[in-house]
Amino acid sequence: MSGLPLQFYSQWLARGTHFNSDVVNYTLVKQRGGVYSQYTNGTDDGTVDIPDYYFGSVAVGGVLLGGRFTLIVDRFGNRYLSGEAVGNLGVSLPLGGDFGVGYVNTTSTRHIPVPESEVINAITGLCLSEGISGGVGGTISMCRNGSILLNFYVSTSIGVSVGGSGTIQIPGDPSLEWDSWIQGILDGMNYLKLITLEPLPHF
């Protein structure tokens, strides 16, 4: 392998005769000037710390029982409307609001970004959520379709809440997307894409 261009070495790792499968995960080392960077299907571990969506809410009601109406925009520019009935134990203004970010099918902000179809499926539908807020808060939602939504936000309420929500998709705006930025961080190699390379000479 000595003296071969780096791209051929990477291809040999992915499609060499020492593997039984034509599709494998592999590590690629790239040289940019005098700097070497290592990627595994795009990044060092395939994860990013960037939200899958952001949202803004208007909350009405007060202590014990209230409602929340939310506009959501995901990283592909898709938009959604959500309505939620909320039970509160704490202090809440008659009219308030939240603004925050969320993550799909993860319990950590550091996560492998899921494809668009999974984001849409996770956000739409019926969910049950519970959370705590002290001006800054978080909730975790378990949805009927089996998805998990993790939210962090700033809020006008203080206390513990439990709620049930329903969300529908509405017309989106592609100019609002930031997935292309994520794919740039992943170096253009989405972790779900299969690696297909031309056969190489045997070494």
C-alpha cells in the first residue's frame, strides 16, 4: 500500500478482498495542507450537537391547568403547528410563552442526526410530555408513534408540568433549513448513505 494516493487506500479499506461485505463502515483520513483530519462516515463519531428543530409557544391559563400553542420549524425547513393541554404545579402567568430547541429520538444533545422522514414522523402526531422549568427548563416527550422528543427552552413559568399534545405539519419554507450546515460538518457524508466504490486492483 506504500506510495498509493490516500483516496485509493480509503477505497481499498472499503472494498478490499479482506472483507466479506461490499458495504462497510470505515475510517477516512484527509489531508488539508499540513493538517490531517479523521472521519468515520463523516465525523470522528458521526454525531453533532445541533438541534433538529426550534419552536416558539404561546401559553394561556395559569396554575393547575392551561394550554399551549406552538409553531415548530425543523432543520429541513418543514413547519408544524401544535396544540397542548398542560397541567401545571407552580407559578405561571395567565399569558406567557416559551422559546427553545429540540432533538429527535435521543436523550442527549450530542446525537446522530436522523433523516428527514424520521424527523417528520417524530414531530407529528400525539405525544405525552413532562418537564420542569425555573425560567429555563426542559421536557421529554413520549409519542404514540414510538418517538422521543427532547426539548430545552426559556419560559415564563416556574414549576413542574405534564401535558398531552397533537401536532400537524403545515407548508414549510426551504430557506429556513440548516441541514446543509450539518451535512457540511459531516463533510458531505451522511452516516446512512451506503458506500459504493469501483472495484480496485488486488494488493
